Amino acid sequence: MTNKKFSSLYEVYKLSIEIAGEYKIGFKRSLLLFFISFVTLGLAFAMFFPLLKAIFSSQPDINEIIYWFSFMALFSAISIITKWFGHDFDYSGYIVEITNDLRVKLGKKLRNMPLHTLSKYKTGELNSILSANVDESILHMGVISALFMQITVVPSVVVLFTFFIDYRLALIMLVILPFAIPLYIIKRKVSIEEKKDFNDANSNLESQLIEYIQGLPVLRSVNQVGKNAKQLDLAVKKVRTIQEDGAGKSTLPLLIMGSLVEIILLVLVFLGGIWVEQGSLALITLAALLVVVSRLTEPLTLFLGVIPVFDTMDSAFNRIKTVLDIKSLKTYEPKQEAKSFDIEFENVFYSYDKDETYSLKNINFKIKQNSLTAIVGHSGCGKTTITKMLMRYDDVSKGSVKIGDVNIKHMTQKELMKDISVVFQDVYLFDDTVLNNIKMAKPKATKDEIIKACKLANCHDFIQNLPNSYETNIGDLGGNLSGGEKQRISIARAILKDAPIVILDEPTASLDTKSELAVQKAIDSLVKNRTVIVIAHRLSTITHADNILVMNEGEIIQQGKHEQIIVSSDLYKNMWEAQTRTKVWNS
Ligand SMILES: Nc1ncnc2c1ncn2[C@@H]1O[C@H](COP(=O)(O)OP(=O)(O)OP(=O)(O)O)[C@@H](O)[C@H]1O
């Protein structure tokens, strides 16, 4: 999801501060301590020059040796102590807190995100953002930032110190070290592109996996479970190709970088040897320098190894940020609550893609409190979109939606959802007890209230026959509830919620006649004395509706009672006749 290709180290630092949130002071302090630690480590290395000089001089002076050795020991001690305190940040639980805070923030965002935006994400994508990406984005805090500091600060201090010893030797290092820069840039470009492609491919793989597992029964029935599960197979291959490509492309810069220190050593030995021969450089100074430089091999090679960690973090946090930056739908002032439950759509237009392709066009209708309104029309004409606009799935592109004269933009999402119950065609039951699945509609409900709702929803008897009655875990039933039974549990939820408006999204469309009768009975209890909107495919179930909205291609082309529109609307008449014919064939 990120458009960024290459963040500078400063940007990575700024991101880190943002991630650290309220712990940013601790993070900055830890970076400062690491900085002091590695400056002093560089100085301790540099003490090799005077120390070796003192040891190997023609007349060694023990006091001078102790003097330089004491400095070396002092710098090393400061380095160890400050490094220890620097790591306090990762050892004392801050990183766990930061990870937790980030997940809580993302969780809140998901709760308040407009459903329209949420629906644009694949489940696997959100899954990888909340799990892997959160972990990756804080990876570098602690050990990795210490390592990074070490590989940049220590060589810099050594080069600077060498200037005081012999500027020519320092210049050799300064001339060769900048060759690391293009290598660094190539490596980062490869790495950041690989990370982005890898993240996209990985979330796609997660989505395909989730889809594969959920669709396993269907895949089995069409013999597509093995290698024939093409999409999953492709997703796995894509991840492998990206990883292989990335590994191949980043090996060369790593090898060259590793050789760079060897090259410096060779040039130092060659030129240093000449200068020693000519008498312009002390042999002991050259020897000390070779010892110090050879100690830089490891940090410089590590440098390129550490870069991908920053890129992983950068790419992961940018993905997190796209979620954090999503704006919740605004509740307009003054905040209001609906006191009555008439519904009015006035000149409503809506486009999913925020362009001129409207899924709803100039929708106008009024629903009286406690009446029954049905929406009918061919598939894709906009029936569900109307109900989504009532639930403020997104803001309408034009026009207004009102409940009891209050524009729903002035109602908080909580207030709005308090007023509406929805019964969907596909029921989702959570992996929890039957009781808790119903109770979630009204957390403070007593068991008696729940049983009463279940009796009304015509599901009390079959729940009692479950292995542990109301305490039976839905997961333990292993999908053994029928569609009609699940549907009645969801209706019990809606009855318990007791919202004044009920939306029925074709709840009986996929049920057989026996289940349909049982569910219809439950629905009859639910809709009593409420404002009801029903999306109906079977027109026979809505002939008694107070108003029927006939839709075609996003518009309401006719509205009225069954007896009126069967005469005035050709579309409705044709649908009715087609369904009556089917009924005759089926009987
Ligand atoms: N999330 C979405 N993003 C983009 N377009 C969408 C989205 N959901 C629906 N649409 C489009 O909006 C139009 C209306 O869809 P809607 O689901 O409201 O129709 P419907 O009448 O309820 O259909 P059905 O009876 O098949 O459920 C369709 O053209 C559909 O493709």
C-alpha cells in the first residue's frame, strides 16, 4: 500500500520516534547512550596508536604505557556502561509496551474505520499489518539501532583520530570509504523494492490462504484442493520468486563491501610500507593502524546486513501508517439522537469509487415509524447499498439520510447502531458459547431475558437440545448448525437488542421451505412494532408490505403497495409473474 520507494535514514529515525509514541524520550535517551558508547569505543581503539608506540619505543617507559592503557581502559569502561544503559530500553519492556500500544491503536482504528474503507482491505492484508508488520516496525529499536550506531560511529571516530596521527593514512581511508556510498544506495534500492514487493506478495498469500481454508469444502467438490488450487499456488510462487530475486541482487554489493576493508588494508600496507622505507612514517604507527583497521572489517560488513532491517521496518510502518491515517467518518455538530423512527432518503446519490458511476441515483422515499418497507429489483440494482447508507457504511455522495428528522451525520456511530438491528443472509457466529453469541447484542441482559428472546426467535428448543444447552461452544459444534438454526440465533440477537429499526437482508433467501417457515415465525416476532426494511427476492413474502420500492440500475422506478405496482410497474409485474411460474413448476 505504500507509495514510498526510499526513505532516508532521517526519515526512518522520524518514523521510529512516531512509533515510540509516549516512550520516545526513552528511545532518544537510548540512542544518545549508544552514541556515547560507540564514540568512546572508537576512542578506545584509537588508543592503540600511542599505546603501541609507547610499548615498542626504543626505551619503553612504563609510566607512559600505564598512562595510555588507563585511557584505553577508561574509554572501554564508559563504552560498556553506556551501552548497558542504552539497552535498558529494550530489556525493560518498553518494546513490548510499544508493540502493544501500536496494536491497540490499530484495533481502535479498525473499530472506527468507515466500513466502506474496511471492505477495501483483504482479510489477509489486515492480518499481516496487525501481526507481522507491527513486529517488523519495532524490530530495529534496541539491538539493531545499537548495531547501526556501532558500524557508523566507530569507523568515523577512528578515521578522525588517524588525522592526528598521520593525515596521509587518514586520507587513504577517506578516499576508499566513500566507495561504500554507491554500494549503500544500490543495496537500499534493491532492498526497499524487495521489501515492498515482498509485503504485498505476503499479504496476498495470507489472503489466499484464508480464502483457501474457508473455501476448502467448495474446492474439494470441484477437485481443486491440490496443486490445482491455482491462486494459492501462484501466491506461494510469487513470494518465492521475490525472495530469490532479492537474495541474488543483494549478494554482489555485500561481497564488494566485505572486500572494501581488505582493499584499504592492502593500500595502507603498500603506501605505508613506502613511507616507512622513506622514513616519513614510523613502523609502529603503521602497525597500530593496521590492527585498528582490521577491527573495522566486521562493522563495515555488518552495515549492509543491517540496512534491510531498516527497510523492513520502513516498509512495515508505512503500511501501518496508511491504516492509522484513515479518517473516521465525522460526526457533525450539533450531535443529535433520533427521538422517533421515521426514515427519509432525500435526493441520495452514492458512488463506491467516489466518481460519477453512481450505484444509487436520486433516491427519494419516506418510511413511517413501525411500517414495513420492501426493496425489490434485480441483482446489483442497489438494494443492499440503500441499507448500507442507512447504517452509514459511508457518507452519501449527495443528498441526506434522516432518522426521525435527524440527519444521520449528526449521530455518533454508537448512537446510530443502537437504533438499528440487522439480520443478514449469511450469519456470522463467533467461536464462543451460544449464550454469549446472543448476549453480545445486550451485554447486561439476564439469562431470563436471553431465553425469552430465544423463545420468540423460535430457537429455544433446539438450543436446549445442544450438548451443553446455552453453554455449548459454537466452535465445538464444528459447523453442525443448519442455516435456519444460525439464522434464528441471529434473530434472537436482534430481538434482544430491541432496536426500533430492523433491516432484513434476504434472511430466508437460501433456506429450504421447512427452515424458511421456522425463520419466518422468528421474523414475525422480531418485526412487531418496529420500523422494518426488508430486501426481498421472494416477492410472495412481501405482498403485505406498506410500501414496496422497485429498483432498477440504482434508481427507484416505482413505489407503492403490491396491488398498485403490480399494475403500474412492468418490472415488478414481470418479476412477480416469473416467480409465480417457478412456484407452479416447483409444486
Ligand atoms: N464494495 C463495493 N465496491 C464497489 N462497488 C460495489 C460495492 N458493493 C456493491 N457495489 C456495486 O454497487 C451496485 C449495487 O450493489 P448492491 O449490492 O447494492 O446490489 P443489490 O441490489 O443488493 O444486489 P444483490 O441482490 O445481488 O445483493 C452493483 O453494481 C455493485 O457491483
